[in-house]
Amino acid sequence: MDQKIKVLVCGDVRGRFKQMFQRVENINKKAGPFEILLCVGDFFSEDEKQNEELIAYKNGHKHIPIPTYILGPNNKNVLKYYENTEDGEICSNLTYLGKRGLYTLSSGVKIAYLSGLEKPTGASDEEFYFNMDDIEAVRNACLVNKSSASDYRGVDLLLSSPWPFGITNDGQENTNSSKLLSFLCRDIKPRYHFCGMSKKYFEPAPYRLPSDQITQLELCTRFISLADVGNAEKEKYVYALSLTPVEKMRVMELIQKTTIEVKSPFADINFNDIKLKGEATESKQYFFDMDSKNDKGKRFGQGNDRQNKKPKVQQWDQEICWFCLSCPNVEKHLIITIGTHFYLALAKGPINDYHIIICTINHIPCAAQLTEDDWKELQRFKKALKKFFKAENQVVCFTERNYKTSHLQINVFALDEGLAWKIPHAFEDKSEEFNLEFETMPELKDTQMLPEKGPYFVAELPNDSTLITRQMKHFPIHFARDVFCSENLLNCDEKVDWRACKLDMETEKSLVKNFREKFAKYDFTSS
């Protein structure tokens, strides 16, 4: 029987960080460990002084007990607290999810989320409003791998700040209720839908959605609105869940009726005024020209068995992931070569001219979740890179950090052969500095050697040994760069932070061109 995944959800915090995190820590000690804390509603207060409680967590004097993910702003007065967040990180263990998307935990739990309020008719665009484009992006991210009407099982959680239109408490609609959100709920069919912004705890009887063109299954949704942290009425503001991911449940469990169920609150809503633009076709999925053909007459990306085989993880909203090739913000001038499942690119802010990354074309969080075909191509890239660097009198290391990142990125560090013997010692020195413990394993040959659940860091060394740790609490984000920039290796501590190494576009293009030309004879994707 699959192990249950424990998740905490919290209502509007509004700057009461100390009280909320203390409550979460107590719950985690008594009933944990919980994998994640999710916050809906207003996380920051409009009162700037109230938000000062977060300073102690930002400077490390206090620690957030479990990984915490929050939604975006609901008004312009708190926009400034979301500025300059690196990869969504606000501080250690506190991350802004983003405007909209689908987040899949390593355990398989699928979390759809939508930040902000529905844009009122005639209102000007604001960062805290969502519109039909956002709704469709979340919907498509959830449905992208559905192959038939019997295949779709819904998602585990939907997070939003406002309520969907149609759900009432004592006959009263919520002030900020959203019809677009109702449309999204009807189509993606979450098992649990958590909201805030009502100042009251409200959990009506679950409602069952009828079968439709999306799925033949009649799936049930539990709507839960949580109260404010520290509310005077002492109403419930933290909710503990223990669930099996929908993808691992038996169909009979999904459709089993509860004792009390009510009619779908969306059954009588006319959605004819809500028009979808249509699913994106495969030829429009990536930023490069999918209609151009390679030497074998195939389109780029053809032969990808993910078209016919269901992947292990759900796809992310690719419009907001900088590493998905379908993202409009991908800096395509950094790309060196593209395979069927992976691509090579120059690292942003490289520590030297040969610092590159290996990324998956589709959205996959970590190497532990790769399919067999994915893994085979990854090994082909690594083998080709080893041969290339050997010809350049260099050795190569591959590192992956499955922590505070949503898309698989394998950093490739190349150093002069004469430094090879120093690399294990450099890792040992930095491990002691950051109080980390690593396990040494043989050569990494398959995904079974990686942790199935939870975050990890792994490094493949030139001597064919592998270092791995799951000790990820307060793990330094730039640990790999710390090692290779250390005095024993490249001796360039000023390059530990990638932002200090950012290059202008012309320099980046020149480095990519140079690497591509030298690597050409080893590049199996062009043969």
C-alpha cells in the first residue's frame, strides 16, 4: 500500500509569521513529518510594520520548519514583497509559487495554483489580476498528458485566494468570487480546493462533478476555505492532509461516494461566454521551428516516446519555466545542441568557458523521475562530453541539485586533468564548511540509485565515484559552484554567485559558437 503524503495548508497569514510558523512547528512535531506547507490568501500584510516579523527568518536568526510555498499578491500594496525573488525564493524554506501553474511534488502529489483576483471588466491590467489566459494555462498544464476520457483522474490540490462563483455560505457569495475559477474547477476536477480571503473557516459537504468530455469518471471535490491566522474567533486556519496521489489511487477509490454529497455548485452556471483558445499543437510547443527538418527528414522532437507513453510526472505550466523549451522567455542563443529528450546550453553566469548545463526538453523535476529512454539519452550526452573534454585535456564533473528548483538541470564542470585528484578533497572541505554529510557510491548507472522521494544533491566525479546527500535543510544553493570556485580548484571565489558572472549577449553567443564547433564531432544529435 502506498505511503500517505502529509501536507499542511494555511489560510491568510497577513504578516503574522511568528505565530503561524510556531503553530506549524508544533503540528509537525506532534503529527509530522509533513512534506510541505501551502499558504492561500494574503500572505503579507498591507501594514509594513507587521511584515517586519519576517526579517528574523530572512537573516537566519529563526528558521521556517518545513518547505513553505505561497501564492502571489491580491492587491497593489504588497507587490513590493514579491520583487527580486530568485527562482521564487523569498528566504530559506519560503518560496513564491508564481502567478499560475502546476507543481508536482517528488511524491507525485499534483498542486494546481492560481494567484491573485479575477480581473474585473474594464479594469486596467495589474500584476495581481488573473484572466482567461491564466485559466487556460493552468487547465492545459493539468490536461496536457490526458490521452483519453478514461485517463484523466483530476489533480490532488487546487490553491487560490478567492472562492469560485457558485459556492455560498448561508446563501451568501464570497465578495471576490470568480466565475473563471469556477470554470477551472469544473475542468481540472481537484480532490481538494483550498481558498482564503473570507476570514472564516468553511468546509461544506463535498460535491461530485458529473462525467464529461474530459473524463468518464465522476470525481469528487472537497472545498475548504480557511480563516485568518490569529483570528479572534479561533477558527481553523491550518488544515492537515494525509493523502495518496491521484495517479496512485485505484479508480474505485476515486469514484467511491461519501456519506453526504451535494450537487455540483457549477451545474447551473452558464459558461458559454468563456471561450478557450484551443490546445496548443505540437508544432507550436517549442520556441524553435518544429516544422524544420533534420538530415533524416524528421521534425525535431519526433521519435519522443512521451507522445505515446505517459511520463512519470505531470507537466508544468511551460510558459513560466525558464528551462522548458516552450517557455517564451527561454534564451535560445544559449542553446548548443538539441536531442530528443535533452538539450545542452551554456550556463547562465558560467564559471569558465566550458561551464554548460544539460536540461530536459519537457518539464521533469529531477533525474530520479526520468523514464528509461530519457536516461539512455542522458548517458549518451555524458559519454560524448567525457570524450570531448578528454580530447581537451580536461576532466568533467556532473552535479544535480533537486532542491529549490522545478526543472531538471545537470551542471557540467570541466577542469584541467591535473586538478582531478583535488576534486574529492574540495568536496570534502566544503562539506565540512557547511556541516554536510555525503554518502559515497559507485558510478551512477540508473535512476534506482537516486532517492525516489524528497530533495537531494548528487555529484558524479571523474574517478567514477558518486557523492550524494539528502541533508537538504539549509543546503547552500551555490554549493557546487562553491566547490569548483574554491582555492584548491579554480580559485575564483568571486564567481560563486552566478549573478556576478553574467555576460553580455554577444559574449554568450561567442562562447556557444566556440563550444558547438569544437563539440561537433562528438555530437550524436547531428548524425
